[in-house]
Amino acid sequence: MPTAQAMQIAVDAGMDLVEINAANIPPIVKIMDYGKFKYEQKKKANEAKKHQKGTELREVWMKPFIEENDLSIKMKKVFEFLADGNKVKISAMTRGSKIVLARGRDAVPELFARVVEMIGDKGILETKSKPDERTKSIIVAPTK
């Protein structure tokens, strides 16, 4: 409990008496403008948040029957995203003619197996899409 003398000093100065640590005996108090203190704390928190880099989820679309050259170009993008520290969602379209849909059931898992093999130690397979979804996808996170 702050003393009456400390309270009077704070009132005379037009400031607030703020209790810093109540567990100590005697409690630690500070005379300050509490509104200004709160404003500066909020400003520091916003500045720290501004300089913080969060991870983003980037997406790359592929067709189940992608050619080798096209796959290598898409994989270059995947490697760029992983190098920047972003997660990558690799999606495969399974729409199209009945022939593609019939053959596509095996093609998409094979494509994802090839992609994961190509990524190797640059990324970690995080999640896979559910088998009943129309658009199949996997999420790859960068290794730390």
C-alpha cells in the first residue's frame, strides 16, 4: 500500500502513482503519466509487429499429367517459396474428361510422390488432402 506522502507527491506533480510490484515489502511504486506510458507501450508493440516476418501459404497448381519441363519450372517456384521460408500448397486439378478422371485417380498420388521426392530435404510434407475431395493438394513446409 503506497504511503499518503507518495500519493500527495503524485497529485502535486499532476501525475499518477503506479504500483510496479505489489509483492515486495514495501511495494514498489513509480510516479508517471500512466496514459503516456500505455501509449508508448502500444507504440512499441506495433513497431515490433511491423518488423516481424510471418510465414505465408503460397500455392502452385499442377495438372495430373504434367510434362517434365513444366514440372521442373513449377518445382523451381516451389523451391523459391521454400527458400523464402513460406509454406507451399501444391494442388492438382482432377477435372476434365472421363478418360482423365479414370486415369487421374492414380496419376495424382504418383505426381505428389514425384514432387515430394524432388523436394527431398528442402521441405517436409505437412498435410495431405482428403481422398474424397475434388481438388487434391499437399502442403509442404520448409525445413528449419
